[in-house]
Amino acid sequence: MISRLRSFGAFWYDFIVGDDWRVAVVVALALALTYGVSRTSVPAWWLLPAVVVVVLPVSLRRAIRGG
């Protein structure tokens, strides 16, 4: 039973975090910020696409450099 739970946790960690834990942290923060903005009268639809536009090139550059 423990090995199945460990495998289940390892799958979700690998699925969510993947190769770069920094991207996972930024996406989690962006989701939290989007939720916070959505509770106000300001439209929040633009926040996640803006974060992706910034984070994706940074992540790709880091992957291409090899570190």
C-alpha cells in the first residue's frame, strides 16, 4: 500500500513540477494572484497569459543553456 501511495505522489510531483520547479512556483503564484484579482472589480483574464508570455521564454532559455 505504501509503495502505491509513493508512486501516486511521485507521478503527481513529476506531472506538476516536471523539469523546472521554478516554473511550477511561478504558475502557482500566478494562479493565486489571478484569484486575488478576480475578487476585485478588475478583470483577471489577462494575468495568466501575461505570466506565460514572460515565463516561457525564460524557461526555454534556461533549458537551452543547459542549466
